[in-house]
Amino acid sequence: MRRARFVLAALAVGCAAGRQLVTPRAEYTLYRETRLAPSVEARLGAANRYLHVSPNGAYAPELRAWFGNAERAYVARAHDKLPLLLAYAKALPDGPSIGAVHERIEELEAARRFVARRASAHEQRVESLEAALERAAAQRKTFVAELTAWIGALGAVRSYGQPLAALPPDLRERLELADPAAGCPLGVCVRSLAPRFAIPNASTQLIPREAAYSVELALASGAVAGLSLHGRELFSRVGEALDLRPVSFGDPQSRAEAIGRTLLVIQNALGSALAAAACERPAVSPVVLERNCDGVHVTVTAAVDPGADDVIAFGPETKPPTKAVKPQAKRPKR
């Protein structure tokens, strides 16, 4: 029995060796690649080449049986995987599924381009929105800073009753009074401004705003009589620029908060000279702030009707009325 097994084994080895001897070297080398290739794509490519070169070769039945199932399984697994499809197209340029593989590659690459374009468009929208938000923030900051500078400049005037030339040079420049001697038409010089800004809403979009206001200088007989800064619902616009929330007369709470925020800006702009308790005067609606000292009288009035102007008025300090002293009745002589 042991001898019989040995003979059978020797015959099997001899048959394999004999098949190698009768098989052309190139055919066997190609077959060997299908067994030893480092990747499944390389094995499929080698098998595909063998079956094209030697369709009736000694190893063709074996490779054909393996290749059919393995190739179909690979293509199915690679259906949504572009790297695998590209690897198939490279390893099997004339494989049985090359047409379907090329079509699927085009589909996936088109989808990838679409996703890339969409991502690029989204990124551009985000960048555009960020730029718009930054620009809007800069505009709001500029609006409040410029308004504060105007209030400070007007509050610093102490030359009431004097010619235009007595105004501070920086204020004359702001009012664009190139020739103070020329005076003002009809006794009023006006400088109008219309700064624009925007505030974000809940959906990260921007709500545009225009905070138009005017600065007026009134003359009496060629002398400075008064100054004012006023604008349509100006205090609402200031509140929006600071709190980033819409303000309207339809929402009294938001309007009141906007006026409160504006008063802080005005008080800060007026500085310490008008901050003393002795400067305060009782404010009776619609007046929301009144200061009277150091040679100047400031009155801040909030509009009570939609679309009306909020006003900051400046003039010379007013003295409280003197109380008339009643003459004492003469006592009758005794």
C-alpha cells in the first residue's frame, strides 16, 4: 500500500512537470503571474491577458473558471468606488466589462465634479457672506463713530453770539465752511449725510439700513445762534447699529431700548464738561435728556410719531428765570 501511494505521487509530480515542459515558457510565465501577482487587479489582468493570448492553452480552463466569477465580483464591488474602477480600467483595458466600467467611471467623475462645484459654490457663498458681514460691521462702526464725533464737535461750541469765524476750525471744516465771511444762505448752513449699513437677521442675511441725518447751523444777524443734529428716527438706527436688532415704532420696547442706547452714545460724546450733576435738567417727554451748564444748553428730543426726526439741539446756556421779589408792605406808623 505504501509503495502504491508513492507511485501515485510520483506520477502526479511527473504529470505536472511534464505539463510545464510541454507548455511554452511565455504561457507558463503568464499563468504564474495569475498565481503570484500582489493584487487582485494584477491577477485579473494577468488572467485576462492569458485568456486572450492562449484561449486554448493548458491553463485556460482553470483560469477561465476562476476569472469569470472573480471579474464579475470585482466589478460589482467596484460599482460605487472610483479608485477600484480606475484600477480595473488600467489592469484590464480590454476586459469583458470594460465598456460598463468606463460608463460608470464617467458617471462617478461627473458626480464628483458636481459635488466639487457645489462645494466650491457653497464656499464662495460663505466667503461672500463673511465678507458682507465684515463690511456691514465696519459700516456700523463708522456710522456710530462719525455720529459721536459730530455730537462731540457740536457740544464743544462756546462761541454763540459770535461770527462764524469764531467756530472751532475742525467744525468749520466738517460743515464745509470754506469762507466763514460768506455766511450761510437764509441764515442756515446745512450739512447732510446718509451713511448706510446693514444688520444681520436670524437667517444670517443682511437687512440694509440708511441713517440719514443733517447738521444745521443757525445764524442771527451773522452770529452763531444755535446748532442741531437731526434725522428721521435717527435714534432707532443707532440702536440697530449697536444691538444688531430691527427697531420700529410698532415695537415700543425696541424703540425705548434704542433711545436708551443712543443716550449713552450722546453722553459719552458730550464728555465730562456736561456730565456733572449740576448740568442736569429735568427731562419732560418728548425731551429725553437736557444739559445746561458751561456755556451751552443741550436738548435731546425723541420723535413721538413714526417717520419724524429725532433731534439733538445745542445753544447758549440759559439762565434760570429770576424770581420777582415782592415789595414788602409798609407798616403803618403808630
